[in-house]
Amino acid sequence: MAIDVYLYIDGIKGESNDDRHKDWIECKSVSFGVEQPKSATASTGGGHTAERCEHRDIVISKLADLSSPILLQTCAAGRTIPKAKFEFMRADAQGERVKYYEIEIENVLIGAVAPAVEEGDILTEDVALKFSKIKWKYTQQKISGGAGGNTSGGWDLSANRIV
């Protein structure tokens, strides 16, 4: 695995054998983002006005595994999943694995599952996750090893406010 990122989805079992992420889904790539659209109006002071932010789907790429048929089925059914969680890991100075980034999402909808295979490769899937609440947490890695301080943030899309 080129990156060390794991996804836990309530009720959907993956194939990870990692000691901290047993049965989680192993991700080959992860992308996400937030955009603040430009308003058609400006404030009386001449600056931009804020609109309702747009959260992109969290899109992962993964190899086909035990979760594949269930992800397809859940997407087709339009079933909402209570929670999902990503953990991003990396090695510290001593070679110990440290969780440095975490994403927790709630009221998750599998927005798309796109399986594909190319010659000489095995089946991969791009999976898009929609959500109504998100929390991000970054943990600093100490130069000497281990975890340092952290920062966190979050957004409730339903209420359009910080969580």
C-alpha cells in the first residue's frame, strides 16, 4: 500500500489486517475539500460576502475487497450510514506509526461507486462519500518521536455552522 490511510464505515467490513485497523478499508488515495463560492453581491465596504460553503464529496480509491459488494448495494439503496472515520498514519523518527490526521463524518451516504480495471492490474474502485457533519483533527508529530499538540475543526452542513 503506497499510503497509510484507513477508513472505518459503520456496518461495512474491509480487509485490513493492520493491528490498529483490523477489518477497516485500506485506501489507495483520498481527496476532499471545501469551497467558498463567490457571491454575486459585494458588501457596502467593497469586500466579498460569504455564501454557504460547498463541501466536496470525500473520494477514495481502493482495491476491490470484502466491502465492494456492500458499498455498491448501500449506494443503490440510498441508505444513510450513521458514522465513518478516516485515520491517516505515518512513521515518526523511531519508526513508530503515529496517527497524524483524522476525519470523522456523520449521516454518510455512499454517493457513487465506480469500479474499473486496466490490463495487467486488479479491480480498483473510486468511492464518493457524502455527509452532513464533518470533523477534522491534525496531530503534530514531535521531532523526537510520538505525537505533539493538535488542532481540530468541524462543520455541520445541516445547520450551516461550526461544530
